[in-house]
Amino acid sequence: MAFEDSSLSGRYVLVNLGVAQGTQISSRTSAVVGKLTASSDGGTKSTVVALTAASKAAGKLISIVEIAKRELATKGVKAFQYNALSSRMTDVPRRRPGLENGDAESGAEDNDSDDAFEVMGQAQESDMKKRNVPLMTIYLSTASVKELKLAFGEQKT
């Protein structure tokens, strides 16, 4: 089920932040806490912070969210969390067979059996292949968001 962030834009201030493997936890945590505490001070629209990470950075994303929730709790700010899983189609480099060390050595030993087989051409001569990369998106807000609650469930802290 794909959730459209555009449905939140009219009623809430939506802040999208990305988390990569090289992202510093402290800087991203302070950005999240700053956005959420500024919105709880009396703005007209509630702020929803959407943090998105690919599978390799999901652990860092969870750490950022948990630290931010702990800091918000010490300031007396209620936080609502919504977790979403999705995927994104990306191009990744194709590994070429025979380029690894083990293949070069084994090829020298089996010269007799290679004559019986014909090597077929590659299906595509492209250096890239398409893969679905899993994404995790965590939405944090200081007010309950009905659209997100219906789509993903809700955690209160």
C-alpha cells in the first residue's frame, strides 16, 4: 500500500528528512527535535517530520527516532510515531562473472570440459540491473495524524 505524502501537505507542515549511512545521528536528532518543539509552541499547523532511510541505514534511522523521542519526553512534549515500509526501484552495478579470484584459478584446471559447452551471450549487455530497495519511513508528530493512523497504526510516547 503506497501512502501519498501530498495528502498531508494541506493540513500539516510536512518536513522530509533523509537518513544515509554517513548521516550524523546528533545533527539529525537535533533537527527533528527542533522542528517538533517549534511546532508545539503554538503554530497554526502541526508539523509532521518524515524520516526516510534505505535498508542499510535503517538501524541509524531507528536510533535517531528513539533518541529524538527521549529528548522530546524530557521536554514534556508528546510524540506520535507512524512506521511505513515501502520500496524504490534503483539501478545497481552488475557483477561480471569470471572477475573474482576463485574463478580464474578454476578455469585453468578444467580446459577439457570447457570444449563441450557453448557460452551463451548475455541477455542484456547493460552494466546496470534494476532492483527494488526496501525503504523505511518513520513519521513523527506532536499531534495525532488521522491519515497516518489509519494507514500505519500509531505509537504514543
